[in-house]
Amino acid sequence: MRDTSISEEKIEKEWEIHPYYRRELAMAYAPELTPEAAVNRLTKWLKQNATLFKELQEYGYRPNQRVFTPVQVETIFRYLGRP
């Protein structure tokens, strides 16, 4: 039987809650894409999930911002999982 708590702890350490550049977070979710394509994909994911998008807006999210705040990052991780 595999101990998932160790791997979950490792992922949480690797992707701590703090400000992230949009590009950095997008590339984490889609490392196989170009930075521009990864940002486009992340933006699409955020907009397609109406509940996530609304919650991000409540935390001050603007589509043109370059850096996600810690609370926005935490919200994204809650909906999309950690990269």
C-alpha cells in the first residue's frame, strides 16, 4: 500500500501558498506548452469555472493582473488542485 500522505506533503511543500506570477503558475499546470499557450489555457480554465472565477473576483482578481495574490493562489489550488 502506498503512503499518499508523504507525496501530498511533498506537493504542498513544492507548491506553497504565496504570490505567483501568472506565467509561472500557468507553466506549472502545462509544462508541455509554450508560456503563452499555458497562460491562455489557465485563463480559459479560470473563466470556464464560473464558481472559481466569481470567487477570484471577490478576492480582487482582474484578468490583466500579472501576479496572483496568496488568497487567489489558494483558491485556484482548491479548485484545480496543486500543479
